[in-house]
Amino acid sequence: MKLPTVRIQYKGGFVTINERDFNPKEHSLYVEDSQSIAAETPPATETPDEAPTLTRDERLTELDGMPWQSIRTLHEDTYQLGDYPAGEKDDAIAAILVAEGYAEPNV
């Protein structure tokens, strides 16, 4: 099974993420030239005012259901939280929840 993906701009290049993780408020689509802009811009499906807001528990469930590679991409690339904790998906998810504002950092 192949997941739909998009390329987003990242450090002068691009990184590929799951299409459902694309957030136009946080990401800019990567384009190689001006002719490919229209081809790579996903259609608008909802306005920002209509964007669903997840509760912390809903987001936790969503993250927990993702494969570790997607969690690693969020942890290392999207939020730049350092290296993925060695085999510790729960620790990576906890750090992502903090980065997204769903939880307070442990002091």
C-alpha cells in the first residue's frame, strides 16, 4: 500500500511527508520551477476556519496509530527535536505533543 505524499520546502531543499500531515499554515510546497506550482498544489478542501481541532487524546491516538517512520519524520524533521529516541516511540510522541502545544514540557 502506497501512502499519498507531498514534498515540502526544507533547508534549501525538500522533504517528503504524508499528504495528510501537510498543513498550509506550517508548510510550503516544494516546487522545482514555476510551471510545476499548479501541478503540486493540492486542492483546497476546507478553509482555515473550518479546520478540525483535535483534543489532546484524539491527537495522541492519531500519533500512536502512525508507523514509527512517520513519528521519526515529525520528531526529527518537522519539529527538529533531535534524533529519534532509540526505539522509544512513546518518548517521541510525548515530545511531539509538547511541540504541538498539546502538553507542557517536563521540567
